[in-house]
Amino acid sequence: MKLENRYDFLNLDQFDLQWQLLKDGQVVESGILPLGDTAPNKDIEVTIPYKTALNAGSEYFLNLSARLKKDCNWANAGHEVASEQYPLTKKIAVVPVDMAFNDTLKVEEEKGQIGFRAPGFFIAFNPETGKMVSLRYAGTDMIYNKEGFDFNWFRAIDNDKRDYLPTTVKKQAFDWKQAADKKSVTITTSLEATVGSGAKKVVLPFDITYTVYANGTVDVDATFKAGDDFNLPRLGLQIALNPTLEKVEWYGRGPIENYWDRKNAAYVGLYKNTVTGMEEAYVRAQSMGNRDDVRWLTLKSLDNQGIQITSKDHLNFSALHFTDSELWGLTYGHDLDNIRRAEVILSLDCIQRGIGNGSCGPGPHPHYEIEKNKDYSYSFRIENAK
């Protein structure tokens, strides 16, 4: 590869080039190369000597970091002055569910609920609301207080100040159909969200399809239909999870929070944290903790029981002990302890408006806006985290 020296007075021989080869987010090779004699405004050809074969079933990135060779007046040797990440392969597609299992789904209907059960697995929906109300693996319900996936539109930050508006979601249709071999069930829901009232009212139809398999896999496909009245900062789903699911791991951009138009410095990799650790120390409490370009994430308890969510296309998420409206209503960031919930509030976004610079300048670039009169769709898979 070619490196350009855009300094006007410094030679690149003052720097070393550290490199890392990542396979599915983990470093599999690394090394250090001297950059050699490269005068200002000249370039140099560099060969990265990795030996790993790039397998078709994995995703690879190359991380580069230019660092000082020696101590200087303003920094010590090893200080990073420039870095970049390069994708070497495309994102790996999620394969269809392997149907080589013998378990089948038993249908359990009762007042206000329809459930589907297989060994070590149970899922249930409320036909009146269309909402998933239970998701159990090995007898433990992952959902808190029956608060399954619901429409999530609100986000408030200093760059994009807005108040939460009363929101209602009405079921338009709910249906389910079991496959002939009883190994899967497809649940289809059509819903309509109404945000606000009067001149500010936004009506947004959306559909969610759940494909439930007897091996405990759940594929979720959602489509949001932004109309001419659309003026919301995000389109996604939110779920309340069991308070024990405090451990977070993800393969995507990190480790710092990042957004659609604020992610160049957050490289794709494998990261770990806790739900509490995903909080940010903002002076003015606001939406926080987003991670973009996520391939998969897990939320687990201390004994490693939990769920894995795998993106089939595009996904960003946050996992916190607050809702966004609670954060914006708090005002002061040092008061987070006063509103911290026990349960985990997991937001899975199809799209979120760019951050922009609205606190002291313009809003997001047009490329980072959610368009009116357009459908937005995304898909993800839920599994038992083993």
C-alpha cells in the first residue's frame, strides 16, 4: 500500500507503523514496520507482511497505526499520531437456520396469550397488542415484565433537542402459521404508531414478522413506512430484558460510543463491557451509548446465560438502565443514580438520524437524515447465548 507524507517539514523516518490483522474482530497477526526515509509531501510503498490466508467464512480488517519512534517535547515514544482501519473482505452473510433438528413446536393458547414451546425453549405473544411477551431459554425468561419489542422513535441530545411526545401503538393485524413439519412458526404483525398530536402528529405504520424455530432461534424482520409527515430521529425496536443480563459483548464499532456520522474513530472489533459501563458522563443527561455497524451482540448473566442477537444487514444498539425519555427528563448527568432501572433497556435501531452539530452549528448533512416517504427495513436473529 502507498502512504503519503503530508507533513511540510517532518520526515516519516521518525515513525514506526504498527499493524494488526483482525479475523472476526480478533487480532490474529501483528507487527511493526519502520517507515523509512520519506521526505515531506512524498510517498512510500509499504508491504504488510501478514501470512494468514483470508478464509471465505470470516471477515478480515487491517488496522494501521503510525507511532513516534522516540520521545519528543510533546509526547513519548509510542504515541499514536495517525491510524486507520481497512476492510480486506466483505461482511459475512448470515446463513439460513440449519433445520437438521428433530424438535417441534407445541402450540399453547390461553386467554390473552399464544405460546410456542419446545424442549428448553418457550416464546409467547399477546394477540391483542402483537407484542412478544415471553422468551425463555432453559426456564429463564429473557424479557422483563412482558415488555417485548415495541416501537422506538425518541432520541434527545444537545445537538438535536426535542421533547418526548405521547405515543400510542395500535395493532392492525396479527396472524400466525405453523409449518407442516411443526419445526417453525411464522408470526406476522401489522401495527400503527401515532406520535404526538395536532400539527406535530406523525403516523407511522410498521410491520414485524417473527419466524420462530423449535431449536430456539427467532428471526425478526421489521419494516417502517415513513410518510409525508415524518419527522422522527430514529426508527427501531426496544425491549426490556432480565436484570441479570448485565454483561455485554459485541462485534462492531467501538469501544467508544459512535453514531452514523460519528464513527470513523471507532474501529470494528470485538469488545466487552457491562450495561452500567455503557453509560456516558454527560453534564446534561441525554441519549447515549450507541454502537454502530454491529454484526452481533450478546447480553449475559454472571453465569453466562443470556441471548445473542445477530444482524442480517445493518444494526446499531444501545443497552442501558434507562429509557431515552428518562435521560432527557433528568437534566443533570450526575443524577443518573436517581433513575437507574434494574432491567436492561435494549434498543435495536434500523436507522438513527445523524448527530450533526446543532448545539452550535448546522444539523446533520443531508446524507445522514431519515427520508420522508420511504420504507426502512432491517432483520436480525435472536438465539440462546451459549
